[in-house]
Amino acid sequence: MSKKEYILAIDHGTTSTRAILFDHDCRICGISQKEGSVDYPSPGWVEQDAVQIWLDTMAVMADVLNQSGIDPDQVKGIGISNQRETTVLWDKKTGLPIYKAIVWQSRQTSDICDEWKSAGYEQTIREKTGLRIDPYFSASKIAWILENIPDARKKAENGDLLFGTMDSWIVWKLTGGEQHITDATNASRTLLCNIENVEWDQDLLEMFNIPESILPRIVPTSENYGSTAPYAFFGAQVPICSMVGDQQAALFGQLCLEKGMAKNTYGTGGFLLMNTGDEIVRSKNGLLSTIAWQIGDEVTYALEGSIFVSGSIMKWMRDKLQLFDKVSQTEKMAKQAGTTAGVYIIPAFVGLGAPYWDDKAKASIVGLSLGTNRNQLIRAALESMAYQSRDVLNAMERDSGLSIPMLKVDGGGAMNNFLLQFQSDLIQVPVERYKVNELTALGAAFLAGLAIDFWKKEDLSIEMDKRFDPQRSAQEMDQRYQNWQNAVKACQAFKSDTL
């Protein structure tokens, strides 16, 4: 009797790394997770240890095989989804990073971005990359490391330095340094890739003074890139068959494969993406145009709204304010509150992302009274995740000219029934959650499996868990949303005391 076969997804997020095994029926057959640490060395700075991320990857791969009783050679392919713009530069000879990984959330490169804006680069960047000048993206992080770390530029110019987002770093380690690559989705988030021809743009590299020699080769999202080094995958040589940014992975995992379909992920940040097919929709409302995936020569595009702080507001409330012990308690507490009593929380801890793009905005709590209690604050925090999503959804519908008939959701926050009901009420369309909540990992697995004929496109399926239909009136929710917008304006008007 032949052994059962699996696809292994490595899902590296900001706060954890997971390894998940999927069988031919698209079912989870094993999962291992390791929480990662995030450093905040200065206000607005967010960094991680790339070596620890690799060790965590090794640990979860070993654990998921061990607990599932599966041999490494039963894994037919590996797919990787990753936090995207996070940037690491490492020495090609030693294999060691020359500085910590600068996380996508970090604002430590704001001064560099301000210089680029002052130099008049914004329009060129929008046309070529679909993005905007912001510390969020990788280019300013690369520039910061090259400028601030001793000998970094010299090493780069000598060809001894490599850059990668987390997909590149993990694949380089998995292949024993044989493959220095990134896929089209991750490349499209660097501020260095022309999304029309999916190539590194020479004008941008010159503009930012970044040597092309440090950049990985751009490859399709779904393809057999080569096999793991035997020591990296417990003696087996397994093909690595997909690399995909986590939000694009979730879009594919939600099976938003047709133009106009949209999903929302409530993770550390919040990310709403709409499939725009083979068309690059140029946003006039603060959104990003990005690559959804590339399969063969066919490129699919998406509109995206990126919310910098979504689920991490709950982590802050748990760890810093100590308002609860487990995030799972918050649904009950929010329902017990009944109302926020006029309290709005704007979680602009690292500025505001789409559609505002205000990196000077400061997190604020508006509408406090002497009667405000813990449960009301928790409810307001959960509601902030939904309000930010409506901000993006409204912009997306204006840009695309399409009305979204239903919103698919995933991520840790999607397990909270209160949040999803409030979201449905706020946007006045149904919200659907699926039985497999690990849709980012599933998207990476789907893309890997398609590359080696583990699945055909018609085999891909997900089963709905629960649908949330609007229960409150549009008039009531529009009034609440107007209050939210007023609170955001107050947040943006506040200037911090720097003395």
C-alpha cells in the first residue's frame, strides 16, 4: 500500500511561524506553530531576528512531521507564504544577516521617504510600481541598512551582500544557499519592481542608489524552483513549489480567482484585496495596485488596502493594558458591553495606512467618560478593526467601479463572531468565514500543489463555516461610521510633544 502524500505550507507571519500539512482533499492533517518575538528598539521601530525566524521554521517543520507521524519523503512539495515587505540583508559568504530584519510595520525609514518625496519621486514610483513612497515598503529599509551599517555598501558593491524579503531568506536557507529568488508578489512590494513587465526597474534602482547585485531573481508564484538541501529537510530533497506574499496567498486560498472577488484578513494588520484580473487598476483613493500572483507567464493583479494595526490592537490591550488574559475572551466581553458609549479607538501606533497614508498620525482614544469601562474599551478596539476595513472597502469600490456583493474573511480576528457581525452590519453585505481558517497557508499549498500536479484547479475547494448577514440598519451604521471618521480627523490633527 502506497503512503499518503501531502503538501507542506510554511506560513511565516509577523508574530508566528507555522508549518501545516494538507492532504489531497485540502484538509489540514497536521499543524505546528511557534510564536516569534518582535523588537521595538525605538518609538516606531519594529525589528526581528532573521536567524531566529529560520530556526523557528526548522522547528515547526520538524514538529509537524513528528506529531503527525509522517516521513519527510511523503511531502511532495513545499509552499511558502510570508509577511511581505520585511527586509533582511545578509552576507553571502557567512550566511549571516548584517542587521536585524526591519519589519513591514517599522517607521524607522520615515526620513528617507521624506527625502524621496521632496525629490519628486512619487509620481514615477506610482506609475512603475503601483505603490507609493512609504516606510512600509522594502526599498527605504534597504537604503537605511546600506547607509547605517558599517561596510554594508562596500559589501554590496563587491557582490558579497544579498537582500531578501522573508520568502527569499527562507528559500535560500532551505536550499543551502543554492537559490536566491523571490516571487512576483513579493517583488511587487519592494518599490523596486515594475509591475507591468515584472522586472527590477533600473530607473528606480538608480534613483534609490541600490545595487542590482543584491537583488534576488524574480520567479513565478507557482513553479518548481528546485529542491531542499538534504540537511535542511531531514534527509529528504523536496521540491519548493510556491512563494507568495501572505495577503496574496489568502486571496488565492479564499478562491478569489475571478475579477471582482474580494477578501479581508484580520491579522496583525488588516488587508483587503480585490482581484482585478489582468488589469492594473490605478487607485485614486489611497489604495495600492499590486500583483496578486503569476502562474506561468500569466499575471493577475489586485487592488489592496493595507491597515497597519488590526489584530495587534488586541495584543496591546492584553500585554500592555492587561484588560484580559486571552483574546478569545474578548467576544463575550464586547457583547456584555452592549455599546462603546461613544468611545472610538484609532490604533495609529505606527501611523495610518490605507486610505489615509498618514505616518505622522498618533494612536488615540476618543469619547472617554468617567463611566467608560474595560468591556467598552475592548468593544471599541474590535470595532476599530471593522471601521478601518470599511474605510478601505469604500475606496476599493470607488476605484474599481464594482460593488462587492460579499466579503470573504480569514485571519485570527475572523474567529470573533462579534467582530464579523459588526463588520457585516457596517458594510451592509454578508461576511463569510470558512471551516479552514488557515487560508493563507492553504493558498500557498494550493499554488505549490498546482505546480506539480498534486491538484488540478477544479480540485481546489473550501467549505463555509458561517455566514453573517446585516442585522442593523444602514442609517444607524452610517451614523456610527461618520463618528469614526470624525475621530480619525481628531487623531490626525494631534501633534505629539517631542520635547
